[in-house]
Amino acid sequence: MRLKTKLVVSATGLTFAIVAVLSLLFVGELLRQRIEQTAAANNVLASEVTLMTRQAVETGLRANPPSDLGNEALYAAVGGALRRYQPLDDVMNAIVRYSPTVQDVSVTDARGITVVSTDPEAVNQTAPQRNSLESIQNGSIAYQRRQVFGRPQVFDTVQPLERNGQPFLAVHVGVRSTFLRNSYEPWLRAAGLFALLAALAAMLAAAVLANAALQPIEQISRQLEKLTLQAGEPAASAAQGKADSDAMVRVSQTIDRLGEQMRSKEAGFTTLQANLNQMLDTLRDGVLLFTADRRAAMVSDAVAYFLNYPEGELVGRQLEEIFEPDTALGAAVLASFADGDSVTAESVTLEDGRRVQISLDRFNDGLGESMGTLVTLRDLEWVMQLGQELEISRRLAAIGRLTAGVGHEVKNPINAMVVHLELLRSKLSAAGPEAFGGAQRHVDILAGEMQRLDRVVQTLADFSRPMDMKLREQDLRQVVAAVVDLTAAEMHENGVLVRVDSPEDPLMVRVDAELVRQALLNLMLNGMQAMPAGGKLVLTLHREHQFAVVEVTDDGEGIAPEVLPRIFELYFTTKPKGSGIGLAMTYRILQLHGGALDVRSNNDPRAHERGTTFTLRLPVASAADTRKATSAGTSRRALGEHV
């Protein structure tokens, strides 16, 4: 059976069931109303008999009072009065004769003995037990149906007559169930026929409406099949769907195919969005995507370097709310938008002296209508620094390759020279100090220089050796506190006051704590050495977007501008006893963690802010989890260190 036929049959059957249930309720309600009407009519008849009974008792007792006041004499006097009162007998017989449902009418005394009745055989007999018509009236529909249409029986309507607050006489109106059934059957038959016709009409209407409602399925099926073909559905799969003659089955199959295509597309878009978000998080260029109505739909984190708003507050704002016209950057961007053309690499100098390059790329639909604009902000100073960092990385890589080979080649000759030098020293000692005219002193000098050369080669080998990273989630505040405690005694001896400004909330980073402590130790010791007469060293911790930042600031002599670009070169030093390796090692540690090191310095003796500040950046834990521990991160600022 076709699915469409099944749906029509199901709708028709459900409609018939609903109409049948409602019809049964309707017929049951009619039966209940008819029983209530019968009970009300019988109550009226019973009231009429009660009134006649009261009159008969009053009239009879006045005419023939009882001989004594005993109950037997009273009952005998009342019975005689009721039998002699002809109007009572006429009313009772008239009720039986003309009421279609009443079988008999009787009056009983308090003992349950029938005093008068339309059935002569029941007089002076105990009245039979009967179900009350009121109990059937208050019963359920099923109970009413069983009582009325079940086995024949007589229902009773009773009205008592009291004397001195006690039951004295009772009027009984007996209703036979057979009479009720005969009275109810004509209208019940008519109601059942009406319900059947209503059910058939409802079934026909449901079948017609269901068929009409499902008629557009064929058209929907064709449209969905076209949509699947437009979405790249193979022709063979579409032809297989058309081979099925059931439109509902074809629609179901087509929807399933569309669902698969949508899930595949959604997975692709989700991956693309994740890659785009990751790229924007690590991109230093500020990127803003505006819709056709100049509303920001996407803003990268780096925009905060160019504007005074955090990234989260810019999404959804209008162009004029983001770029203020009274600023150099805002005026340039608004003017570029007003021109209506794309802009490539337009340079603007900001109020703080930074040079920013602006690019506008416009997107149009096939009709030439604007769909949006992509704005890119690039810090030209950072581009230059990035070039310097790349050059540094290239140099360090070359040095690493060179030292790996040189260390091996030089180490062996040095070892041989040291051995022979020790043999020569032994022979000179055996010959005596005056044998060679002071040659022992020259041998000692050669031995010292050989040891120093050996230390240099060992340092080269240590620098070029791969580091074993042990990454763990650490609170950067605790790492800094450990370095401060380690250097506390030495700082105190040199008259340096150390102050740490850290936030209340943890700064969680995923790092090798030992290596980061080594990098911070190098920076703090260089800051101390830059203040030979003592001073203040300030460590400031805070979070900046996706980075945890540590700033190490001293108020020492500062670094000369001509020396600043070279301070991170391996073996470059301005100290008489410096090795020139500390900064290169610190830079390498930051690279391995995907971080960056920034430096700014002022060596003007008259300047109020004289000194040097190193800014160390490490990715926060959520960002560091996505990086490999052994890959070198791209640094963002030129590095520097006092050496």
C-alpha cells in the first residue's frame, strides 16, 4: 500500500473514531436527560398522590376518629380513611392509565405494609424492595444503560408523609424498565442513525481533505529533487528516487539526501569557521568585516591595538561608532568608505606616531550591489619588527647548525691539546723550575686559555642542543614569585628594591615552569646589573587578550639606541665579563612556548622615565593547549636583554 493511501486511511479512521466516541457521549447525555425528565415527572405525580393522601387522612380521621390512641387503632383508622376516599383512588388509577412509564401507585405505612394500591393483590402485603429511580439518575452512562435496557425491573419514586417528625406514610410510584425502554427506543434509534450519518460524513470529509492536503506533496517532491540536483546530487541517485511512484517515499528520500548534504556542508563550514577564528586570534593585523548597512559583523582581537574599544564591544556597532571622525585613523577610514572604491595599502600616521596601513576590500553580488566591506589595519612598525625577528630566527638557526658542527670538530683537538699540555707540564716540573728559563709560566697561561676555550665550546653545544619541554598548567603568579624569592638575597645585597604588581585572579599558562623561571631570572639579573648603585625593579603581571604578560622594568642607565637592535644576538655583550648567551637563551625559551618578548628603553639621563622595560608574553592555557610543545611560536616584538 502506498504511503499516501496509508495516510488517507489513517486520517479517515481517526476521524471515524473521534466521531464515534462523541456520538456515544451524545447519546449517553440524551439518555441521562430523558431519565431526569422521567424522574421529575414521577416526582410531580408522587406529590399529587401525597397531597390527596394527606386530604384523605384528615377527612377520614375527622369523620371516624380512632377508638383509642394505640398504633394499631390509628393504622386501622388511617387505612379505612384512605380506602373510603374516592378522589385518592381516582388519581392513582388515572396516573397508571395515562402515564406511559408508571406500572403501579401505592401508599404504605411505617411498617412497610401496603395500605392502598392500584394493584389489588398488593393491599395488606409487605411492599417489595425496589431500586430508586433517583439512584439511576445519578449513575454513570454505562450504569443507566444496564438498568434501563437490561433485565426487566421496577424502579421506585418515594415521597414520605411524616407525623410528629417520624415517618408515617409513604407514597410509591413504580416505573417499569420495560416501559422506559419502549419510551426511549424511538428517539434513541433516531439519535443513533444521526450519529452514524455524522460519522460517515466525517469520514468522507476527512478522506477528501487528507487527499487534498497531500496533493501538493507531488509538487514538493519535484522541487526537492531539483534542489538536490542543484546542490550536486549525483544524477543516478536522483533517478533512483524518481523511480519510486510513491510521492511521500520520494520526498522522504530526498529530504534524507538533503540532510546528508547539509550535514556535510555544516561540518565543512564549522571547520572553516574554526580555522578562521584561530587565524584571526593569532593575526596581528586588525580585521573588521562590515555588512552592507555598515554594521560590524566580525572583529578580530588585534583591532584593540588600533582603537580604544575592546573587541567584544565592537561587534554590531555602526561604522561611525567605531571610527571617530576627529581621529586620523577614523577620518581616513570614513573617507575611504565615502569614495566607494577599494583601497590598497594607504598609510596613515596616528596621533601617537605609529604608522598604520589601511586596506578596504568590497564584496558585490552578481548585480553589482554591495554585500559588505573588509577593513584591514596593519601596523607598519610591527611589520618592520617582524622582519627583524625573522632575521633573528634565521641567524639563530644558522648559529645552531654551525655550533652543532663546530662544537664537535673543535672539542676533539682541544682534548688532545690539553692532554699534551699536561704531559709538557709534567716534564717541566721534573726538570726543575730553572731548566727552561720560566717556560712553566707560559704553560700555565696556555692551560688557562685552553680551559676557557673548552667552556666556550661546551656553551655552544648546550645552546644548540634540543630542549626537553615538560609542559604543565601553571599559575604565572607563582612562577614569578618563585624567581623573586630566589633572587631576594642578591637583590638586597645590591640595593635593589623588587616590587610585584599582580592581579587577584590566576593567570594560567601551559609552560615548562623551569625554563620560564630561567628566562625571568635572566631578565631580573640583567635589570639588577643595569643599576650598579641600586634602584627599583618592578614586575607587573596582567592579561592582554589571549596572552599573559609579565613586564620587568628597571630604572637603570638604559640601552643606547644603536646597541638596542643587537642585544639579542648570540655572544653580543657590552659587559666585560658577559657571555652574551643569556638573551639568546631567553629568546629561544619564548619561541618554544609560542610567546614573545618586547623591549623598550630610554638612556637619556635627563628623562623622567629613564630605564628599560622587557615585556614577556605567554599564551594563556586555553590557547596553549592547541599548540605543540616542541614547535617554535612566532614572536611578535623585537626581543631585547641587558647583557
